[in-house]
Amino acid sequence: MKGNKKYYPADSLKSPRFCDVRTFMRLPNVKTTEDVDFAVIGIPFDTACSFRTGSRFGPAAIRDMSVTIRPYNINLGINAFDYLSGVDYGDIPVIPGYIEDTYEQIENELKPILDAGIISICLGGDHSITLGELRAIAKKYGPVALVHFDSHLDTIDSYFGKKYNHGTPFKRAWEEGLIDTSHSIQVGIRGNLYSPDDINDSVDLGFKVITANEVHKLGIEEVGRQIRERVGDKLAFFTFDIDFVDPAYAPGTGTIEVGGFTSYETLALIRETKGIQFIGFDIVEVLPAFDPNQITAFLAANVAFEFISMIALHKSKNASYLKR
Amino acid sequence: MKGNKKYYPADSLKSPRFCDVRTFMRLPNVKTTEDVDFAVIGIPFDTACSFRTGSRFGPAAIRDMSVTIRPYNINLGINAFDYLSGVDYGDIPVIPGYIEDTYEQIENELKPILDAGIISICLGGDHSITLGELRAIAKKYGPVALVHFDSHLDTIDSYFGKKYNHGTPFKRAWEEGLIDTSHSIQVGIRGNLYSPDDINDSVDLGFKVITANEVHKLGIEEVGRQIRERVGDKLAFFTFDIDFVDPAYAPGTGTIEVGGFTSYETLALIRETKGIQFIGFDIVEVLPAFDPNQITAFLAANVAFEFISMIALHKSKNASYLKR
Amino acid sequence: MKGNKKYYPADSLKSPRFCDVRTFMRLPNVKTTEDVDFAVIGIPFDTACSFRTGSRFGPAAIRDMSVTIRPYNINLGINAFDYLSGVDYGDIPVIPGYIEDTYEQIENELKPILDAGIISICLGGDHSITLGELRAIAKKYGPVALVHFDSHLDTIDSYFGKKYNHGTPFKRAWEEGLIDTSHSIQVGIRGNLYSPDDINDSVDLGFKVITANEVHKLGIEEVGRQIRERVGDKLAFFTFDIDFVDPAYAPGTGTIEVGGFTSYETLALIRETKGIQFIGFDIVEVLPAFDPNQITAFLAANVAFEFISMIALHKSKNASYLKR
Amino acid sequence: MKGNKKYYPADSLKSPRFCDVRTFMRLPNVKTTEDVDFAVIGIPFDTACSFRTGSRFGPAAIRDMSVTIRPYNINLGINAFDYLSGVDYGDIPVIPGYIEDTYEQIENELKPILDAGIISICLGGDHSITLGELRAIAKKYGPVALVHFDSHLDTIDSYFGKKYNHGTPFKRAWEEGLIDTSHSIQVGIRGNLYSPDDINDSVDLGFKVITANEVHKLGIEEVGRQIRERVGDKLAFFTFDIDFVDPAYAPGTGTIEVGGFTSYETLALIRETKGIQFIGFDIVEVLPAFDPNQITAFLAANVAFEFISMIALHKSKNASYLKR
Amino acid sequence: MKGNKKYYPADSLKSPRFCDVRTFMRLPNVKTTEDVDFAVIGIPFDTACSFRTGSRFGPAAIRDMSVTIRPYNINLGINAFDYLSGVDYGDIPVIPGYIEDTYEQIENELKPILDAGIISICLGGDHSITLGELRAIAKKYGPVALVHFDSHLDTIDSYFGKKYNHGTPFKRAWEEGLIDTSHSIQVGIRGNLYSPDDINDSVDLGFKVITANEVHKLGIEEVGRQIRERVGDKLAFFTFDIDFVDPAYAPGTGTIEVGGFTSYETLALIRETKGIQFIGFDIVEVLPAFDPNQITAFLAANVAFEFISMIALHKSKNASYLKR
Amino acid sequence: MKGNKKYYPADSLKSPRFCDVRTFMRLPNVKTTEDVDFAVIGIPFDTACSFRTGSRFGPAAIRDMSVTIRPYNINLGINAFDYLSGVDYGDIPVIPGYIEDTYEQIENELKPILDAGIISICLGGDHSITLGELRAIAKKYGPVALVHFDSHLDTIDSYFGKKYNHGTPFKRAWEEGLIDTSHSIQVGIRGNLYSPDDINDSVDLGFKVITANEVHKLGIEEVGRQIRERVGDKLAFFTFDIDFVDPAYAPGTGTIEVGGFTSYETLALIRETKGIQFIGFDIVEVLPAFDPNQITAFLAANVAFEFISMIALHKSKNASYLKR
């Protein structure tokens, strides 16, 4: 029993954590919108990526490693399941090979979840999926602030003459009015660029951009402050590309970039966003075929766990948040 | 759909096979004994093994790769789900580090399933688990004939002065009267031995033993005939150790032995047992940490699928079988 | 020097085979149609696959391992470069994420090569690419006989409501009149099926189907005879899916199927087709991320080498073949 | 020649370091207590672990990678073999599958070594083994101060109703009076917890706990000072769980936790303990099956080397230490 | 395009970066000295190494991963191809098994390149190759300043009684007068030593040595200042051993040493050398067999890219540099 | 106790087989020639290979996996240790990078062993080492018959203008009069060739050659008969290159060739040579970096075990054999 919460993880002091069908954090796998505060949802789609494919197996890998996570968050001082009921909702039935049809599937499947006031935590899949999520989110909540951790801007206009690709979602989201770039921020940008205009292009769309070098120089706390300041009290969506992290800590992804962040820095910076009123999250680009030790999938699971803990913390302090 | 069968696999022409939480063959994961003909059950226990540990992750690996199996068995000419309702029952909550306590768990958990007339297909775990299964089986059905495919006899008396170990289960089963060795057979024995007495010890317990060399020489059909002849019309249990197969085809196991069988030979020989009245099955010793390409787990999933198809075939021809 | 042949491999007795930029068999990498008899061409496209992605890295992996192949074919008794000039033509610039656009690219890029009377040997990529190749081939040569080695039929009508996918190319090719199924043959079919109708569907399209079990029973020579008989003196295209081979020998592919063939059987059966007048070849579904030992890529390179040797053998005996 | 020291490593400038049977640092493998100052001893036991098994292969992996370590410690400014004679004592014959019997073996095997005044450096194996070591140590020396580097507290009372497990050794050690918790310290604790009481439980047993976050904030030098202050001049035992280190630096372990330490920080903090009078050491939870690059095993070997160098340094300054 | 530069990378917004034969950064693979400012050259030689062999496959691995690098250097604020024309020159035909003959090959092959005023960026191969390069460099430019990033000094006199080995090149270079040690510097030295004299030996040859510990303490900027001060305005050669980096970031190398640098620190320190007048570079000891995630090869490719960007930056500011 | 035999393996029913420093089959690691019938000796040398390096780690890998072999040979019906005393002699101190110096080391180190009438079983290392062994053997016994299992002939005259290489040892052995080719045989030859003359060259040296295709066609028994007939009652040396086996069964080697043999066929064919009077054996080209599942190393260990069993069998029947 977890107070009066309906759905919560199995107890790994009673049955071993490696037992049973793998769900996120050993949560019940039920496709319901009743009595649920948050839902973890897989979007196993990798058709839109430009280098290494295979992130369609990301959700399964994250679930596999999430079973060792224990419920009390030592850093935020909270057991999320004292405040929240959560489920593993399974996966959205994507259509491999077909980007735009998949966007429709994502939008349709998320609608009843969002309509029930449930916070979605989606596990990718490549970064193209976020456009589908944002379409569903914006229909429910209007344009949202975007908190975007990534080594790439993903605001390229097109690749090979095509508009939809994992390098373009935020250009499209801006065009479609799904995000309020004046309160949005892109953090951790590095790697080299096609041209010096790449960052300017993002800035021209209205984003604030903090490069990896700037993060290294400003420090975690100051960057946290700037993120909170940028978003203000807007409803926000957090999209986390695992290649934000350095390849030493997250080798299992499609387009690695050196000069990134440690797992300690990454989670600390995520926690700096804890005051923000998030209404959705995703974690993308986990690619198990290049993650033989499973450290990338485990880190991604921990990122999702920080998200869940932040939802609980926010709810514990804000009566109106997640009130259904 | 699927006639009036209640539980059957998701359709991979409709939703991609890599979608959703991983269950065996995409069967529903429900812990019920109602309207079920067979149940796939994980027993993730590897405490009793003498060389490489890690087979506690076997059930998860087999589930992962089983999702690509399609329902119509081209070799037996049957779609099992025209005749059977089946579930993924999840795992038995073993107690890692404690062999005898785990045997109790296995026995207790299998009882309601067997009592409901359900055929159990257990996924190991190391070969010690079969003793727990046989205790449950024998309580329900009395001593059964054992069809044992393996490269090892597993009838050693003790290791390091201890009675319970993955090398000893069939010595114990014989002592406890769980099996009728006069109708039992061990097939595929090879590897080298501690002494020439090892095979004699098995024979002294009453087993018929067919070594790998004999299989290579007699051929699949003749060995099949001898197995059927040996078992006759006794109720039987099929225990399949994946190291029966050659390491080229099944590298992911704890104690590989060269000179084994191809996947074609293995499945053909399994199918030769199709006339036998089996009331339980297991597949043991799949060790994912040594199976980077997942070919071992996939082969194990196919073995389970042959078992399911044989159950269906038997039921299609024997009115009394599986009548609840 | 290789007689008067213009393009031939570097000599590995002179410079080590691991030296220099990796091209197929150390052939020159030149994008020309002058003085060329055959061209090896990569088609790194994996958008259309239904399970594991990653075969876009297939051409690179095959090139990497092809450098150890020596020019004299011990089985066919010929050094291809005594008769042929060949190049590594590089890759076709596919459009990841866009199947139909990629078909256009394939067709456009192959046209000048075919028009120059060059034999194309394409390296996939997933099996969807063959449709693009066949469109180009049929435009030049009319409907061709298809020799198709695979564990799957790839004549499914649609997946997830979509017509273009790596499971559907030969249904489409038949619809578009690109192949003469009355002279076509599918060999090695196994794995389980969605329904017993799957094989009938292929037969209804006009194909002759020889299952893996039939191959195991008839033997290599008899199957070879049936293939040659089926094709007769029609112009033919050979499409080779690496999953024809057993996963023990070719683990690095997207949809493995147990019960397949050894490398010895595979190459022997390919050589049985040596009398046929082929005007194109491909090798598809090599997936390096699941091929840590590179044995799959090496086997694929050897398949391509058998193709090259067969072209030379055919040319050595048929004055009219490959006459430009 | 190494002065008058009897046992010291082979010289890798004379015979290549990859030559000969693998012993720790190429020390002689002799099971003697004569003329020995320290002994490296494997305890290949992994029965008591709660997630990934396989650390029974830890000692072999550490030996394999230790052969590249050269004798002069650049950081401590000492060649240990100017002061010490050391051997690779081989492994303790554990009883796989039987925790309490193995504790007896450990205790019995260590007794003659400790009685000879030899410093033991044990290589695990899972963390349960430390209880066996502490029983032997306490019999010789009475309750000792514990310096415990780990991401987990390992003071849980029981798992699955069982008292002996790799999560419980220090609760048991406290119950059995083997350690003086008033001088003991646990450093690096992180990961999430079953409940906020977990740390309190350790504190209630008398331990001082410094979490990973505190280490990140206090810095290596200050934490070093606190450790030395805590232990004072008590005889101490150093137990090092490799998951203290971040998974980027030590992926090969059973229960990884993100947010850990770099190899530089880890070794620097170990060296901060150099004033303490240690009478035993262990390094546990190295799991080679998840260490394909062998970086974890190499780091563990370096930890052992720091231990050896600290023994030498201590001996060089304290006439009474290690006096037999 | 690209101003009037003749050779520059393919555009990955037009054709996918995974297309075509793998060359460094998708540069043209042409063996010419006309219209070329810099040439990337593989030296796939690993005969001279003392522990893990396999770096002969280093150049191929670096090329494979270099294809994702985009041309605009975000840190140096320059697109090298606005200033430079560059090629992938292929590999030098080494003679495996024969060190001294290979030195001759290196020297002979580099001569025409250097004579044409081209900057060479060589990809190893083990560190022995640098002696061959320095012989060619010194013949053209006289003794040069050496900037040497490594965890090892490589100034050992001999191994196993032999003078040529990957641990001895800089002792030989000093003996042969190829380097001006009074302006040379070794940075990042760590690992343990054969004796305390090892560093003194380097100092006695005239080198300035900054150990890893000193780098950790002084910080990147101060070390950068000391390097620039040491070299002054001498012509310089930069030799970069990938084991300078910590194994977490660069596991794929022959002789890993813990306590190293992050990818961020490494690239930042390289950029600190940007004022120096380099006339050659190499990157050695990348060993793909221990780099399953390819993060080492990718980091090495980025190091080469920093070198290229620094050449461009230097040229943009110094009219006389690279004037042919 | 093993009768009056002095050196025999540890008993794995008493102490677990994964315990202690790894020696071949858990034999004592003693460098003695007293009371020894056979010695297993590592020759960790890979300088002379033409493609993948790394076989210097072969002996360690074979030792690691040999510990699971039990002493009674089920196929030959003998426990070797009833007849033989055997040791793991450790490794010969090779000189990496220097082929001819290493030959001297091999010859010098083997001399006292051979002089003591001990049968040597050497573990490579690349195939070049056999020349060193044959020099020592011939000095003691005169020219011997060679039984050579391999996919390559290794009778090339030179590579890159050099005489000593792993492709040339048997040309050299013939030149130096170390082998009696009129009684020698090369079995399993396949892969493609530089020219049709390659086989003729071997035949011209006097060898009988049986290609892989011939073995596949003649069958194991007939080939066995031809080998025995060829050798007759000459003293013989057995050299086994692991690439004789198909890559599916032995992926971990430097130059794989498809179309090889299964582990069953391989061991059966080795046993066919049991009547021959061998005075030495080696097993070469095991390359652990490409053997992640360790199946190659395990197969190699089994080959050595067959050799040992054959020595025992021969001794049991021939009073004069091995009489010291």
C-alpha cells in the first residue's frame, strides 16, 4: 500500500527487481486514464534519424534498466508515490517508415491521456517524435514554453529537401505555433555546425540558446537560474535528448558529440528546473545497440525518475497542479 | 477474434512487433488461471550454477526476442491459437541466494496453475529449477516420464559437498520419486566427464542415455523413434537445456560444450516427440550476457513455440488432453 | 597489371590488405561507366524495415571485410579479373525516412549504369531497395526472372496499412510487371508465418517456392537443378537476403530465423546457379550492429565475390554476354 | 633483485607484460605465509547479489588487467617493493550457492594469513564477502574501524526475508560486534533509496555517512580530512565497492548508480586515507560480463595498487606496523 | 563552391553522411600534392606495441566516425574550408612485422607531401610511427619543437633489449637530432612508472614535463600558457596519444591509464595551443577492437578536426604560413 | 590422487572451476622438466600476422576457458591423467615486434623441454611461431611429418618482400629441411587464392593437399584414413590453425574463411589421427578480441584436450612412446 495511491511500483525488498515482465520502474502496465497522475509511454520510432538508427528499441531498454530505481529521491527529498499514482501505459503503435502518419498516431493516442489531466513522460525513439507530442500538447494547452536539453539545435529547415526529420522538429513546432519561443531555451548545444548561422537561426526563431561551453563556464546553478527566469510561470514541456550527456556517460545514442556533461551535472541541472510548471516530458535518442553496458539506458531511466519526482514535488507544493 | 480463444498474441501486421511491454510472443501478461490452456512462466533463478552466472536474465531475454515469432507453425502445419488460449503469467518470485527456499516458491506458485489443468512452460534460470517444477508436477500427476535434452547428465550426487546445484536435479528427482526413470531418456550428452562412471550412474538410476555422438550417428528420425518408444503413453515432462545446441548456435549459456547440434537438427528432433503426452515443459540456462546477437534467446523462444504448437497439435487430435 | 583490364583490386601481397580507404575488394572507387563490366554499389537505406534497423551501415561493413578476399575463385576455377573490369561505384544518395523518394533515387542512379551495359551488384540496405532496382532493371530489360534466396517471402500485401515496406517488395514488383514470376523462384523460406496462406499467396502470384525444409531434404544439387530449370534461359536478377543463412553463420541481420543454412551450403547453392544469365544482383539486410565478429559482413562479401566470379565465368563462355 | 624482498613482480622491460599465467601485478602465485607482507586473495563469490550476477569472475578480470601496472607509484612517491614482499595467494574455495558455508570458508582460509601478520587484499566477488573477512579480522584484531566507499549503504536488515545478502553485510557486522561504528564512515552514498530512513538506519548503527552529493560539494581534501578524523588511530579495514565510481568509469558492476566519481577523484580520495593504520582491504563487485573494454577491471587493479603503495608508505614511516 | 578551394567535404545536408566510401570528414580520397593545404594520411602500423595490438585498424575507425563532423568549428569560430583545401590521402603502405622498414616507407611517402608544403595529419597506428614522421619532418624543416600529449613519456631507452618500440620513439628522436627538446613539452603524464627516474630521464633529454596531476591542479588555461611559452615561435609538431584522455572517454586504446582527462578538457587544452606554428600533427594508438561504441574513434576524429581548424585559423592570421 | 602421476588438474567437484589463477585445465603452473610427460606452453606472439592482430592474448583466453574441461574423454574412452603427468609451463618470453629474435627465443626455450622427452603443446600466437617450434623439434628428432589443419596453405614465399610472416612458415620449414613433406599433409584449405598456382606451389614442395571441398565430399572417415596413410609411422607434428573451423564456430581469429567445418567435424577428424606417433602439437591464431562469447577459445582448449587424450592413448598402447 502506498497511502491511497492506486498505481505504484512493486517492492524490490519483497520480490527481486529482475522478476516479471519489464515495465518502467516496475509500475503496473495498464492502459487506463482512471486514477492516474502520470503515464510513462513509449514511442518506438526511429525512421526520421540521419545517422545511426535503432532508437525504436529505446523504450524497451529504458524499461529494462529502470527496475533498479528505488522510489525515494535522495536529492529532492521526496517519494513520488506518496503523492502520485503512475502507470506504464505501454507504447504508441507507430508506423515504421512513415513519419507523418506516425505523427498522427502520436497525436491521437496522447489526446485521451492529456484530456484526463495526466502528465505524459514519453520515451523515444528519435527526436522527431517531439513534434507529434507538441501537437497534442498545444491542442490541449496552447503554445508552451520549451525546455530543450540537447547537443544539437534541431531547428534545421530541411534535410535532403525534406521537412520532417529528427533535425527539424523545433523549426516545425515554431512554424505551427506549438511553442512560445520567447519563453523557450535550448541548453547544451555543441558539436560543430554546418555554418555559424545555425545558432543564429535558432535565435531568430526566438529561442534563447546556452551552448555547452557556456554551461561549462557559467556553472550548473547559474544556468538553472537562467532557465527558470526564461520560462517564468508559463506552462512548459521538457524535451531531453540523451546526447546532451557526454558519450562517456551515454554512448548509446545516434549522433554523439564530445565535450558534454557528466551524469552528476546532468541530473543536477535537471533538478534546477524544479520550480517550473511542466505539463509534459520526453527523453529521446537512446540507442541500445551502442549501449552494451546499459549505462545509457539506466541514465535515461534516472532522468525520467527525476521528472516524476519533480512532478510530485510540484504537486506537494501547488494545490492547483494536476488537479483533475 | 481467433475463434473463441480468450488470450492470443497481438497482430504484428497491425502494430509493430517491437511495440509495447515485452511479453512472450506478445501474449497478454495476466496472472490468471481462468480460460487459459498454457502459461509461459519465468523462473529467473541462477544461484545454483557452477560456472557462469546470469541466467536470471534468461526469461527477459527470451521474451524480448519472442516478439518476432508468427503464430502459424510451418513445420507442424498448425496455428496454435486456433486451439489454445495462452498467457504470459510473469515470473515466479524466486529468492536469490537461497536454493531450497526457491524450490518452495516454485512449488507453491505452480500449484494453482497445475490444479487448473494448465500446461506450464517455464523459462529458466539454471537447471536446478526443474527440481522445483517436478515436485509440483509429481504432486499433481505422480511420477512422470522425463524427456531431457542436454549436453550434461545433471545426475551428479553433489558438488562441494552440497546436494542442490544445477548439476544434481535429476539425482534428487529420482531419490524423491518424482520421475519414472524407466520411461525417461537423456539425449545429447557430450562434453567430457569427471569419470567414465558418470553415464553409468545415470543408467543405474534407470535412465536411457543417448549421447551426442549417437545422435550424430543414428540420425534425427531414429532418435525420435527411440524417444517415443521409451516414453510410450506415460505422462511426460520435457526439460530442454539450451546447451544441447552447439555453441555456434547458442553461445549464450553457462557451460558450453562443443560438438552439439544445429538449430535445424534441434527443432526437428523436438518435433519428433510430437506424439507424446506432455504435461509440462521448461527451457533453461539461457544466459544473455554471453548472447550479444540474441541468437540464443531467439532459438529458446522458438523451442517454446514448438512446445506450444505441439500442445495444440496434441489437443487437436486427443479429445481428453487438456480437458478442464 | 591484369591483362588489359582497366579496373581491378590492389595486390595484397604488395600493400597490406588493411591499408587505404575501404572499397569493395580494394577495387578503385570511381564513379564512371567507361571501361567497366561490373559495379558494386551501396544502397544504405533501412527506413522500410519492420524490426531491427541499422542496415544502412551494411555497405560499409561489407566493404570493410571484403578486403581480405583474394581474386582467384577456388571453387569456380576462375580469376574474375582475367575477364572483367570492375569498380566500387560508391553509394546511391538515399533519402532516409522516405521510401518512395528513395525508390526514385535508386532508379535514376542505376539508369546510366545499366544503359552502359554494366552489371550492378547492389549492397543493401533493407530488402525494400530491390523494388527500386527492379524498376530500373525492367525499364532496360523488361520483366526478368527472379532468383530469390531468403527465409521470408516478402510478398505480404501491406504492413500497418502501408504498401511499401521490406516485407512487400515482390508483391509490388509483380503488380508493376517488373518480374516474370513464371520463371521466378523463392528458396529457403522458413520461420513461422502469419497464416498458412502466406506461401499460397506467393504461389498465386506465380512463384515457385522451395522451403528451407525442402532444401534440407532435397539437397543442394537437386535444388540447384530446379532453380536452373525454373529460370531457363530468361534474363534473371538474383536477390540474396542474408537471413537465408542460419543465424549462427549470419547473426548480423534484422529478422533472424533459425533452421537455416551453413556458409558452405549457401555458397554451394549459389554456385549451382552458375549457368543462368544474370543481369543484376543484390545482397541485403546485413546489419553490422549485431555482427560484432564481422562474420556476417564477411559472408556477404563472399556472396558478392561468387556473383562476380559467376559473371566472369559466364562471360568466358558466352561471347554475347556483357558485350557493350 | 628488489633489495632483500623475496616476492615481487616480474620485470616488464625484460619479459612482455602479457606473458605467463595471469597473477596480480605479475607477482608469484604461491600459497605461503612465509616472508610475505601482503597477499592478494580472490574471493570469487556472487551468490548473494540482488541484481546482476557474474562477479565471481571479478578476481580473474582484475588479475588480467593488473599486469600493466608498473611498480613506482608516481602519486605517493614510493616503490612498494622496496619495502614489501607480496604474493598472489590464489582464490578462496568458495561454495557457490551457499552463503553461510562460504563465510566459514573465508574465515578459515584467512585465519593463517592474518595470524602470520600478513595484510590481506581481497578481490570480490559481491559485497557479501566482506562479512566473512570481517569475522576473521575481528577474531584477530577485535572490532575495527570501517572505511567504506560505496554508492550503497549495505546496512539493509533483510531482503526477501533473508539476513545474508550483498545489501546487508554491515548490519550483520554491527550486530556481531565486528566493527566499531563510532570510528567508521560510509562515503559516496547515492542512488535513490527505499525510504528516507535508509540513511538514518546507518546513522543509528553509529556510522558517519557522507553522501555523494556531499563529496561533490565538500571536495576531495575536506572529505579526506573527515575520514582521517573519524578513524583516528584505530586499526581500520577499507572496503571498496567499485560502484562508488561513476558508471562511465566503471560500467562493469552489478548495480550501477549515476552521479558518481571520476577515476581521478576516486584514487585521489583513496590516497587521502594514507595516514590510517589499515590491517585489511577489499575491492568488490567487479563484473567482467559488463566490462567489454576492461576499464573497470583496470581501475580496480589500480585501487589495489594504491592500497599496496599505502601499506608500503605506512611501513616506511611506522616501525611497528607489519612487524612480524 | 567553397570559395575557390579545390578539395572540401561532401555536404551532409544534401547526401546522407553515412553514404559512400568512408574518407576522413567525407573529403575526396585523392593521392595528389596539387592544390592541397593539408592531407590526412593513415599509417596503419601496430607492430611496435607492448601490450594490446590492433591499432592498425585505427585509421579506418577514425574515418568511419569522422563523417558526422560538420565543418564550422563552434569553438574557434572558423570554417576551415573557407581557408584550406584538404584531402584524404589514403594510407602509407606499411610493412607489418618490420619496424625499421616501415620507418623508411613513412619517410619516403611523406617526403613529396612535405616538399609540396602540405601539412600532414597522420592517423596511427601505434606511437612508434612518430619517429618515422619526425625523420621526414626534420629533413625538411630541421629539428622541431615537440608538443606531446600522452599519459606515457615514450622516452624509455629499450624494451626487451630492442631500440625500436612504441615506448621509445622520443629517446630515438632526441638521439637523431630530430627534435629541439629545449622547446618541447610532454603533457598529461601519469600511470605508474618503472622507477622514479623515468621522468628524470625525460627531463635530462631536455623536455619539460607536466604530469596529469599538475594539469589537474594548474588548470587548462595555465597549462596552455606554459605550452605556448615553451614552444615560443619555433616550428612545432603535435603528437597526440589518445591515452592522454581518460579510459571512460577513450577506452579504445592499447595501454589505458586511469586519472586522465575528459573530452571537454582535452579539446580545450588542444585549442590553447592555437598560436603555435605547427607544421605537422599525428593522432596515435586508437584501437577499435576495444571501442565497441566508437566513442574513442569519434573523439580522435574531433582531435584531428581541431588540428585542421587551427591550421585554418593560423593561416587566416599569418600570411606567410602555408604559402606554397 | 591420480595413481602415481605427479601433476594433474584440480578437482572441480571439490573447488569450483572458476577458482584460482587460470592455468590450462587447472594443471599446476610449474616450470619444470622433472616428472612431466606433456607441457602446455603459451607463445603469445602476433607480430607476423597480415590482417587482424591480437592473438598474443590467445594463450590467456584458452587457459580461461579450459578450466571447464573434465578429464575423462568420452570419445576416446580415456582419462589422460591415468597415464600422464602434465603441467602448464607458462609462456615463452617472446619479443614483440621482432620475428627472428622471437624464433630464437622459442627454439632456446623448447630445447630443455624436448631434451627431457616431454611432448610440447604450444598455444599461439600467430602461425609464424610454428617455424620456431619446428626448428627445435627438428634439432631433436630430425625432419618430421607435418599434419596441418588450416584454411590457408601458409606456403607463400614472401609478403611485402619479407620472408618471415604468418603466411610463409611452411615454405621456410621446407627450405630449412625441418619437415619431410613426402609424409606431410595440409587439410581444409579453402578461401580464395592469389592465383591457381598457390596450391600447386604447396604440391611442388611435396605436400599432399586436401581442400575443404574435398573434405566435405570425402567425409571425415576417409580423410582420416588418407592422413594416417600419408604420415605412416613417421614421427609427426600436428599444427592446428583455428581458422580450419568455420567462423560460426570459431569467430575469434585473424583471417576467417567461410565454408569451414563444425566443431563436431573438427574434433572427429582430429581423433581420426589417433594412431599417429606425434611428438609435438600446436594450436594457433586464436584472437580473443573477436571472441566475445569465448566459444573460439573453448573450442581451442578442447582441441588441446584431444591432443592430450591422444598422447595418453598412444602411450597406453605403445610401450616405447614417451619413455624417458
